[in-house]
Amino acid sequence: MATFKRKMEVCIDCVQSAINAEAGGASRVELCANLMEGGTTPSLGLFRLVKKHISIGVYVMIRPRGADFCYNELELEVMREEIRIFKEAGADGIVLGLLTPVCRCVFC
């Protein structure tokens, strides 16, 4: 019989929360800024310090602003650039959401 190991991801917005998440058994963190707005893209400096202080996976929220998940072409360009930057910096993955103007899910 197969056994399954449960995994826990924790949304965090500071280095201390990342350290606490790892100590509490998280298998990875979702790094965000502005959690009160539902999470936006964090700074590269915050990302680098989180990576320095924990050994579990760090997934980065890619979201240029709060509010809805319908983005214009310029916002999508910013998101693509952020993905490139965080990939080069060593992110273990990204987290994002996209909707069409009529609230339909978009798969990239």
C-alpha cells in the first residue's frame, strides 16, 4: 500500500515568517507582499533574504497589483519580466492567477 506524505505550503511576507514556517513543518512557502490585499509580487531583496535563511522551497507570487486578476498587456509584460528575474534569482516556482475580462480562468 502506498503511503502519502502530507505537504504544507504557508503564505508569508517576511523573513521571520519564513523561518517560522520551516520550523513548523512547512514543505515550502509562498512569498508575497501586501497580504492584506491578497498578495502581490515581493521585492527581490526580500526573496534573497528568505532564500538565505531557509532551506525549503520558495514559490514567489507574481501579481503586479491588488484587486482583480484581469491584467492588461503592460501588466502582463511586467509579470513576464518578474518571472524571468525570480527564475534567474533561484525561485523554486511561481504562483499566479489570471482571468479574462469576463472572469474566465486563463491557463498559461
